[in-house]
Amino acid sequence: MSYFDAASAAPLHPVARQALTASLDEGWADPARLYREGRRARLLLDAAREAAAEAVGCRPDELVFTPSGTRAVHSGIAGALAGRRRAGHHLIVSAVEHSSVLHAAEAHHAGGGAVTEVAVDRTGAVSPSAYAEALRPDTALACLQSANHEVGTVQPVAEVAEACRAAGVPLLVDAAQSLGWGPVEGDWSLLAASAHKWGGPSGAGLLVVRKGVRFAPQGPRDERESGRAAGFENLPAIVAAAASLRAVRAEAAQESVRLRELTERIRARVPRLVPDVEVVGDPRRRLPGIVTFSCLYVDGETLLHELDRTGFSVSSGSSCTSSTLTPSHVLRAMGVLSEGNIRVSLPPGTREEDVERFLAVLPEVVAGVREKLGAPVPVREVVTRERDEALVVDALGRRCPIPVIELAKVIEDVPVGGTVRVLADDEAARLDIPAWCEMRGQEYVGEEPADRGSVYVVRRTG
């Protein structure tokens, strides 16, 4: 079995396992107590804090440990907004932030705050100038991930931090995906991360608040972690998190070169091996181990199950794999194809032969899924003439990727310059039909309202 979903959770690093086991014996006591066992626990906690701070590039007294990366994000955003309430209640986020950031933004908006969502380009990157333009006199905080968790695109944090610093606005960086590869560049103000992303145990995150940043912790407080993370510290997890962060950093330079070569191989060969595939994300400014692509005419959930049966664990941003049947907010913001989406995120230590085996089985798996969905065989009963120059494809009640499949079946029956009108109520169609048009060189005319769903108008150009 090959685990290719390290962006969700990396396998536990051997150093983390060793540190976790050792600290279970040595770090069980209360580090706030003055007796021998408490002092021993305090030494472990202080050493872990110093090691983590060195890796982040901050002072030890600026860093606290949290129960998770999500808690670090929520605490960081809430505390920074509260600390700067006199400056205003305006929050800036990018459209492709992790859901933990977007959920915090939703809560802020529900409480009466203002939120600006900065758009991204088709690679998933923000423009520093767009962040600068979003800054207002009442902006209290800006948030930007260091690298995207779904497509691997690295964000221009240093440039955005410079614009925020010039405006006197703190920048919170979600560094969960990138911290294992190196420190975050730039003059940022707050930083959040999660240990299970770099091979540490789950249940340990960290929050950094630079000196001089106005910060008011929210919720019940106690004396733990400078009042910024209430509750008894999970010391074994903290020690293992710091030890594994130091270990992966020591291996990062060599491992990043190796994984980047493997993902470059996937990026280059998948479009040659599998027809109608769009590889997404920035081809250069990206994390070493992540490559994401989307396959036309494929049900994402079925594709994941079939790959699992062949021994590969991957993830997907397709609406077909979500309970809400809405496409990934990241892919939607990028304006790229979402159906049949696959994210391959290679953990350190991935073998070349496993990648080659993945490339060998993928074409057959995709072809099998397409055949099950009937993509090669025209289905005329859903097609009706509306007028001489137009066809109507009735895809109401049919989910991703069926609306696009039906569109592809009839486009050749339309004369050049004629139109196809696709009637669909699947949310993914709003993203996938324009993406299909761009991939196939057809003109996407636009969306029109309908009694049920929407009508998507496509003009054949050749």
C-alpha cells in the first residue's frame, strides 16, 4: 500500500515515535509544580519550546503550544482581532485559505465584523498588490497561508507582509503545510502550524505571536502557555512535535530535491498518459511533494475507491467526494476543473518505484471509471431540440461529472457557431463547464437562470 496523502497527515516520523515514548515516562507530571517530577516535566517543555522556536525563527517566549493547528488558527485570529479592536473590525483573508481560517472569518462576520476575501489566479496564488488594495484604515488583521494545502502553490508571504507592515496591520500566516520544509520568510506577525503535517503526532499545534503585536486571548484563560492555550499541556505530544520538526528540517534539503523530481515526473507524464487531464497549481512556486490534477468525465469518489483498491491512498477536491456535493473552495476560487480531482502528496521517504507503479495503473483506472459512467457512448434521450441552432442537454438531478459528459457527447452534433444549452442543478457544473470549455477550445457564453438549476450556454468554435 502506498500512502500519498501526506498533506492531510504525514506518517509519524521515527524520531517523533522515540520522543513520544520517552516523554510518556518522563513527562507525565505537572510542569507548573516545583517538586522533582514537575521540574523534570518543565525542562522537557522548555526544551521543546526552544527547539520549535529555533525552527520557526522566533523567540521562545513568543511561541505557545496548542491542542491542534485549528485551535492555533482560531486563537490567533480571535486574539489579534480583539487586541486591535480600537483599530477596526476589518479582516482580510485569501479565497484559498484552509477551512479553519475561513470558518474563523465566518464567525467574525457573523459577529458584525467586515471580511474581504482576496481572489487568486488560476495557479492559486494571490497578488501582493491585491492585498495592498484590500487594506483599509479599519483593517485589524490580514491572514495568508504560506502554501496551499490542495494544490501546493507557495504564496508571496514576504511581499504581502511588507505591504501589511507598511500599513501597520499584523499578518497571520498559516504555515501548516510548509513549516516542515523551512521557516516562513518575511516580516509576519503571527504564525500557526500543526505537528501532524510534518510527521509529528496529532494533538499538538503551535501559535507564535511576535513581540509588539497587540493580542488579547479570548475565552476562558488559565496560567498555562501565557494564558493563550488553556488546559494541561499534552507534554508527550509537544516533545514529539518539536523533536520531529527538528528532524524533518535536517532532512528537508535533500528530501525536497528528491520529492520535487518525483512530482515533476507526475506533472509531466499524467497528461501524456491520460487524455483530458488538467494539472493545476503553480508549476514552479510550489511545495516539493504535492501535485494535483483533474480528469474530465470522471466521478471523483469512484476514482478514489478504485485507486485505493490498487493500493494507493490519495485525496480529492471533487464535489463527488464531499457530503455537501460542492466542489473544493480552492479549485472554485482558481476557476479550474474540479471533477475527477486527485491530490497526490508524497510523504518523505516515498520510493521511486511506488510513483512509477502509480503512473502505470492510473490510465487503466481512469479509463475504467469513464467506461462505467458511459462517457464514450452517446445517450440521445437527454438531448432535445429547442430551436434549429441550439441543443438543450437536460442534466437536472445528475451529479458531477455527468453534466460535462453529456455536453461532450453532443458538441460534435452542433455546427460551428451553434450553441449547446446545458440545464443542470449540480453546483459543480458552474465550475466544470467553463473549465471544460477552456480545455477543449470551446466558448463559454455564460450562465442563465432557470426554474430549476441554471442553464450553461456553450458555443462551438471548432
